[in-house]
Amino acid sequence: MRKLVYDVAASLDNFISHSDGSIKGFQMEGEFVNDFLERIRSYGIALMGRKTYEWGYAYGLQEGEPAYTQVNPSLMNYIFSRTLTFEPGPLIELIGENEIEFIKQLKAGEGNPIWLCGGGELAGALLEAQLIDELVIKLNPVVLGEGIRLFGSAQTPAALQLVESKSYSNGVILLRYRIQTS
């Protein structure tokens, strides 16, 4: 069975971006980046919501292209959207319905861990469905005040067990938790 890991950057006040999706104030350089790239190489599948996928357009990603393949050339991308339309490719596919059942099937398979790389609402739905096994937060030394919450509008309680923590010289703290399901 595959492990699903929500590996995401967050502000001290629990936001993964500003309301407009921008990440101004988040650290983009430093030694933590190398650790992040190593984790990307370890994942077999990337899951992301539409907004997270479209965020990549500002960095050169073209619609219909898989993300992060320059780091992990075999990383399969599943984009969850009811509005995007593009042809699937060898490393990218749109999922427009039955997201929870689809992800349950992915988890039931064999292979490298599944990376939930973004989408607060998607993360919230997966937390409610008890499908997230680990939470890896790159905690940034910034307070946004408002924005897209780590788990969207979900209000599901979850117990966390700290597995690892690491401080970086630029103020970023890596926190890895195992999510305790009931």
C-alpha cells in the first residue's frame, strides 16, 4: 500500500498562499530547497488541485504538461479539476469526479509514495477521508494574515505524531508528522 504525503510550504499562521495564490514572503532559496528536491525525487505520483497546477504557469509550465519532471522525470501527475480541459499524456491526467475513490485506488497500489503537493481544499477532503498518512510542512517565518488555509475549509480534528524536525539558517523549519487516524 502506498503512503500519501502532504508535503507543502506554510506560513506560521497556517496558510499555504495568499488569497490570490501568490507566495510572497515565503522562502524560495536556501539549504531546505535541496532537501525538498530530494523528497520530490522519492515520490512516484503528484496530486494537485487546479489552482496549484495553474500556479505553475507563472514559472513556465504549459497547460497539459506534467509538473516537476525536470526534478523527477517519471513523476505521474494527477490534476483534480472540473473546469480544466486538456488531453492526458504519459505523465499527466485530469481527474474530474470521484476524487476520493480514485485516490483510494492509487493508495491501494504498489510503488513510491504519493505526493499531495497542493490544494488546501483537496487536502481538507483527503484529511476528512483519512487518506493522508504524513504531513511534511516547510514552515516559513512569515505571517500572512489571510489566504488559502493548509486544509482549506475542513474542520476535521487530527492527532499528529512528530517524526522529524529540522531548522534551517534562513528561518524555515521542516516538520514531518505522522497523521493518527481513528
